[in-house]
Amino acid sequence: MNQSYAEILARHIFELKYEHLSSSTIQKTKQCLLDYIGGVFHASKSDTAISYINLAKELGGDGTAEILGSKVKTTASYAAFANAALGHIAETDDGHRASIMHIGTVVFPVIFALKSETLIDGKDIIEAAVVGYELAIRVGECLNQSHYNTWHTTATAGTFGAAAAAAKILKLTEEQTAWTLAHAGTQMAGLWQFLDDSCLTAKVLHPAKSAQNGIIAAFTAKANIPGPSHIFEGKRGVANAYSTNSDLSYLIKDLGKTYKVDEANFKAYPTCGQTHSMIDALRKIQDEHNFEHNDVKNINVFVYQKTIDIANIENPSTVAQAKFSVKYCLALLLVKGSISFTNIDEETLTNPDITTLMQKINVLFDEDINKGFPRCRPCKVTLTTSNNEYKAENYYRRGDPETPMSQGEVENKFRELTKGFLPKSDQEKYIKWVGLIETTTEWPL
């Protein structure tokens, strides 16, 4: 191979045009955009959001880039920092199964922040988003599971997605785009230790820094500061430094023939994605059989290892921790009848029906199930009452490409997320703007 991986990917980023994309890929990109905006507004008034907004303003000072969901303006890099944090706080943002990461919350903040630096139309937004998803996901797939054991892929591989989007928006040359990827690679970081220390508010620093670092990488390249050309495959490059089983072929396999944004999934619940398959399985039992939560004697949930590693907080004491607790999520589902984007709150943490039911739920590792991860999210649930035993298994979560949300469901999720944060007229304005984005230069934000 005469060219480095960074050079091949840079050419793809540089050459991609809106006209190359199918109508379905364009539609999926728009859905991802609407999903990101909904998550931002839903989180915008939270204490964590306010902390990140204030931090961005304190560190970034005055500027012309607006932090979404607020009237605060700062520099582009710190607006991206805050916008990425806000997009991840509520745990409603999109993801990708094989790369095990969130993408929209690192890509779209860069695009919105950079509209203060250059003229951007709707086609520019779509192009930048598509290459952002492409790079983030491809790097995540390349680094594989051993990387995810220690590193939060949204923070690490996400830096490349942010960098690619920034390079595209800034219309960098092909050479500068390759340098951007190199500068992104040398900044990637983000450790899982916050889970072990139950410090989940620190999690949103990961996409915040990822988005900011992507912008820094692009501006460094724009200043004609070269980066190492073999940032991916070099002896001390990304693949060797961050993984024990990396596969560089994922970086360029079918490049330009398919688009990774088409593989993104949307969250049906505001919880860690490693809880969703179990929620869906229990919903099947709930929908097909008639029983009360008080009838439940025992629930055994057979899962893959990453569920235990990431989403098995036994006794959550905060809403943030509850979203990473399979036991809590399943108990909430049975007691409340559903899990919505608005019914996880402080009251449910101490609800005696929920806490009692949690003690009857066992989260168990299963070797055969584990073999299916990360290609799918397999699980089996066995629920026992005083009279019956009910079983269900699940492989794909509601919102995965195999079980996709319709356009109406994506729009209704946006309405639910932004209810109480946006007037109905503004909700419809955003939906309309995203739907017609390539025909306008107007920004409702």
C-alpha cells in the first residue's frame, strides 16, 4: 500500500459530495441530526449542563459560537466542548453496535460550532456529518473490543469523527485533512475508571473533549502544521498503542461503497445502550402475558460480559447511576409499565416497589450469549411468578438497523425529549428545518 491509511481516508473525506449519497443515507443523517438536537434540549437545564456551559464560557471567554439550548456564546472550540457534553448528558444519543460508541454527540457539535467561522449550508452539514460518522465508526471497529475494555470509544475514536467533520466544514485540502487525522490521533483519550468510582457526571467530559480536540486538530492542520502520516498503522500509532487485537482493514473496507451512518442506531430508552436488549426482552414478556409486578418471584437475566462491566450498578443512588443499572431498568419497566424519556427521576430511586423488585433480579453471565457480542446485543430473560415461568430472548434492540425506528417515531422521540423545553411551534420548526435542510441556508438555532 503506497498511501498511508490517513491519506486514503483523507482523500475520501475531501472528495465526498452530497450528490454521492443515496436518499436513504441523507434521510438517516437527518434523523441523526434531529436526534442529537433533541438530546441537547432535554439536558440543557440540568445542573450538569449548566456546569459545562459555565465552564466553557469561563475557559473560552467571548466568541461568536453559540452553545445550544442557551444564549451563551464563546469560541468555536469551547462551544463544541459544551454542545458535545449537552448531547450526552441524558443518555438519549445515537450509537453504533460494532464500534460500541456514540457518534452524533461528537460530530454535530463541531458542525454547529464552526458555523461561526465559515458559511455553511445544509448540504455542507450533511457531508460533514457523513464523513464524521464514517471516521468515528471505522476507527472504533478497527480498535475492537480490547480497546473498549479500558478506553471509552466515544472519547477516543470519536475524536476522529469530530476531526473529519471539522476538516470538511473548513474545506481543508486533502493534505491538511490527512494532517487533521494525525493531530486527532495524538489527542485521543478517555478512560472507563469513572464507572468503577461511580462518577458518571465525568462521563460527558469524554465527548466534550473529543469534539473540542477534533476542532483543534483541524485548525492545527489549517495552520499548515504537518502531522505524522502513519498515525494509524505506525509502530507507535493508534492501532498498536490502543488495542491488542486491532484490525486495520476496517479503516478502508468498502470505503465509499457504503456509509457507516446507515448503521447507526437510535435509543428507545434514556439508559445505557447495554441495558436495552434486556428491556426489550422483558417488554416481550410483559406484552404477551398478564401478571402484576407483585406476582414476580424471580427474574434471571442472561447477558454478555460488557453488560456486567458497564451496566450492572447494583444499588444506584443517582439518576445517572440508575441509567447504568440493568436491575433498576427492568424493575422500573415492570412497576411503571414502560420506560419513557421522562419517567426516570429521583423518586423512582427510592420507590419501595422498584427497590424490592430489584432484589429479585439476577444478572448472569452466559458464555454462548457472550459470543454474539458485539455483532448483536443478545440476552435471555426468565421471569418466574408463583404460578408460571415466562421466557424471552432478544438479539437486536428497538432502534437498531435491523429493527429501525420509523421517521414518525424519530420525530415523536424529539417531541418527547423537548417537551417542556421548546414550545410546540418551535418543535415543529426544528423538525421542518431538518427535513428540508439541504434547501436552505437559514439556521433556527
